[in-house]
Amino acid sequence: MFAFPVFALPLGYLSIVAWFFPRHREEGLARSFVRGLALGIPCALILALARDWVPAVHGSFLLTFRIWWERFLLPFALAVAASRLFGSFEDTVRSDAALRRFTAHLFGCLTVLGLASAVKYSGQPSPGVLFFHPLLSMAGIFAAVYFLERAVTEAGIYVALWIAAGVLASFAFACVGYLFEARLEWLGAILSLAVLGLSGYKVRFLMK
């Protein structure tokens, strides 16, 4: 039952490499993925310490803010920040090859964070946590690549606007996650697949 949330991201990464990046294996994608795995361990420790900073208000839409903080905003902020240990954001977007390595890093880092989340919620199985949160995480990886690429290549006020757009997108993902808590699983499933398709479409330039 818990195999999907544990293996969804690494298998998703391997599928992308096999189907879309076969000509780019020489770019160090595997090294970036493994580096992301290693950096995911301290990120998971920080997440464990900081997740309770936002309380969980069950039975209310306010629970969305806990889902946002614990499953999207904090994990992705940590994963993106960890990538800076090996280069600036400008280096990350200087070419499509660099963006592919950044994508591999995010898959590696979020794999560890996804494993930590699966362990935490192992006693509270739900379709949202077991099946659709990994899909939303994958969509979040593509969205993070897209918004970071746009923010770094812009200037002035547009940088802040693209960052704000990325934060709002992460909150939208959390709203989709909340639908599973609100017993609207059918709508949450449809929207999860929709945002995965949309975010994947936005980074289709990586498939060249």
C-alpha cells in the first residue's frame, strides 16, 4: 500500500530520463539525483522540526495552510535552497542542461521528503496521501523549474511577481490536497492529474 508514495518520485525520475532525456545522460543527471537524495536527509530533519510551526485545524479550510506549509511550501523551499550549495540560481538556469540537472536534484531531494511523509502518515492511510500527493509533488517539481527559470531570467519587479506566482501556485496545490480531507476525492483526483499535465506542459522545453 505504501509502495507508491515511496517509489513514485524515483520511478517518475527514471521514466523521464528513459523516455524524454535519453540523449542527455552525459549531463550528470544521475549525479544530480544522488546529490539531491543526500541533501534530502538534512532537509527532512529540518522539515520534521518545523512542520508543527503551523497548527493543523481539522474540519476547517484552515487545514489548507498546514497542508501548504508541510507538504509544499517548506519542502520545496528547502529543496530549492539546497540546490544553491552547488551553484547560484543563475547557474541553474543558464542552459536547458542545467535546468535538467536541477530537475534531477529536485526529484532526488523530494524523494527523501516523500519517504519521510509516507512514514509519518503510515497510520493514517488516505487516497490523497497514498496516491495523489506524490503526483502533486511531481507537478510541484515541474512548476518549481518553470517559475525559477522565469524569475531568474527576468529583472526588476517581474522577479518578485514570478516568485509570488510560484508561491501562489504552491498554495493552489495545497487547496487540491485539502479536497481529499474534505471528502471530495473525485475532484481532488481530477485536479491532481490536471495540474500534473499543465506543469509538465510548461517545462516541455526540457525535453528537447
